[in-house]
Amino acid sequence: MEQVRRGYVPEDAVFFYREESLGKLCQAQKDLLYLIERGYPIKNASVFTGNHYLLSERQRLALVRATSTRQAVALRRYREVTGPVPGKEVHIDGFNMIITLEIALSGSTLLRCMDGTVRDLAGLRGTYRIIGKTHEAIRLLLCRLKELEAQSAVFYLDSPVSNSGRLKALILDTAREEAMDCLVHLVPNADAVLKEKAYVITSDAIILDHCKSWLNPLPGLLSSCLPGLRFVDLTMEKPGAGPETS
């Protein structure tokens, strides 16, 4: 199994973890929020803001992924299910969740976002390969679902993405190891399916804006399993980046 650090970029130490860089990023986020709440498309607004603050492409991507209008955040929070979900079937955005956990296990950059989700900067772009941390990422997620008392889990994987079949097999093998009732569906477009579901697990903003209800297990999972993990805090509640404390 390939041993790689998913999502690791050495320059992130400069882009996100220096006080000066983070302060500039947080100020840029305030400007970006101001613009999008006045109707400017986030793509155009992020270009304008990024140019003004001389941000790197990674920093601009972080702003776009972490920032949403306060109205969008409120609507997502309204549909969020908190606490245990006994007897419920949960629907999981497979690549989205597994890649984020692989990145966490690799010690790479993760973002705390305005809507309470944890997002990464990796991106999928139609290619994926299983790495040494994939099995552990799946196991952690399934264990968290058992803690939440979910009755069963249904993973959705985009079939056009490379190695989706191999990942399906690994998910099912891991579910058997963890005695978790689990199905995996290979579908042409996982987003389109999940937007119609309830009890969805994803950090994808498009899905969160349309699904009937969703769960947010990653913050608690990462805090308990990886207490030293570093996040870039772009919640706009308190700026900063550093070790997670619980």
C-alpha cells in the first residue's frame, strides 16, 4: 500500500501557520464575506480579494471553501441533526469524507469553516488512489457512526473516479471487520443523489444547501482521535490556527 501524505504541501507552513499570514487571511475573509453578502459571485469576489491581499492560490481556495453568507450558514445549521441518530440510515459522501480523514491522518491542512464543517484543500479532479491511511480513515468513520447509534450506512462513490471499485471493496471489508451494516453504491454523480437524501454526511456546500438533513461527525471525531491535529480557523468566530484542544 502506498505510503503518502494526502494533501501535504510544505508551503502551507508559510501560507497558514505564520501569524502574519493568518492575520492577512482572516482580514481577506471579512472582505470576501462583505462582497458575497452584497450579491457578488464568490469566484469573482475571491479573485478581487486575493489580488488585493496578494494571496497564494492555496489561500484563495481556503477562503472560497471556508466562507459562506451568514444566511446560507443559518439555513445549513437549521437542517443539521445534532446528537445520536438511533435506528437511522445515514448517507455518506464517500470520497468527500474519506479524503478529508486521510488528510487528517497525514497531518495536512484542514479548515474549520463558517458553517461548522471541516474541509480540506486537496480536491478530487477525477483521480483517486488508495493509500496506507485509507483503511484507518474508513474505520474511524464507521466507529464514529456506531457511537452515533446509526443503524446502517450507505456510501455513495462517483463511478467515473479512478479506483472507485477498489475503494468500494475496501469499505465493505472494513464494515465487516467493524460489524457495521453497510452498503456502497457506485453512481454517476454522488452529489445529485445526496441532495435528495436525509441524514447526509458530507462537507460539500452544494449538497448541504439542498439535502433534507445532515450530520457533522468530523469535528468530534477528529478532536477525540487526533487531539494534536492543527486546523486553520476560518469560522470567523475567533481567528487562529493551532493544536486542537478538548
